Amino acid sequence: MIARILVGTPSSSHAGAALEAAAELASTYDAELIVLQVEPIIDARRVFDPDGVPEAPDHSLLLRRSYPGLRVRSHLARGNPARAMCEVATQEHTDLIVIQQGRRGNGGNMLSHRASGALAQIAPCPVLLVAS
């Protein structure tokens, strides 16, 4: 039984196929969806131009419009994305992590190709890698 799904997204506006796949699964299984956005510990843009850094989008609002009745929460973390996903998955007792499979040279993914594969090895629950 899948009761809680964690999906990782970059803190940029690019949400990708993982968010869509996670929303579909959560809707199908009537599961709660936790959208995790991870920011770097130090963002040079904030140091040099704090007002010039766009706010991270709230994907949960968009999901609620597209999937009426979907139970969705947002969570923001700082640091290493793979480590943050494992920590939140453990704290929230998630049944599944959904992440977009990284591709070499693609800056829109939350994790690199190697890191997304490594997450599947260390995660406290099953990981669904979604092709980008």
C-alpha cells in the first residue's frame, strides 16, 4: 500500500516529469504527496544580489488545480539533495520516493545522473527514477 509519496524537485521553476508522475501515482492510490525542494547551503546569487534571486515556485498550488482532491504538502530543505531526500523520507515515513533521472549536462534536474542512481541505493524506501 502506498500512503505517502515524496517527490524531489529543484528549487527552480523547472519541475519536470517526476512531479507529474508523482502526482499521478498519488492521485491513483489516494496517497499524500510531499513536494520537496532543496536549495544549496550557500547560493552565491543571494550573497551578491539577495533581491535578484527568484522565489522557489509553490508546485502544490499548481498540483491542486490539476488534481482536485490531491493531498499535497510542500517542504523546503537546504543542503545535499540526496541526503535531504533520505532524511525527509525517514521523518515522514514515505512509502516511495520519485525523482527525475539525471542526465549528463542537464542542469534542470535536482540530482545528477550518478547521484540519482546512488539515491536508489541509500534511500529508506523504494525509489522511482523517472526518465527526463
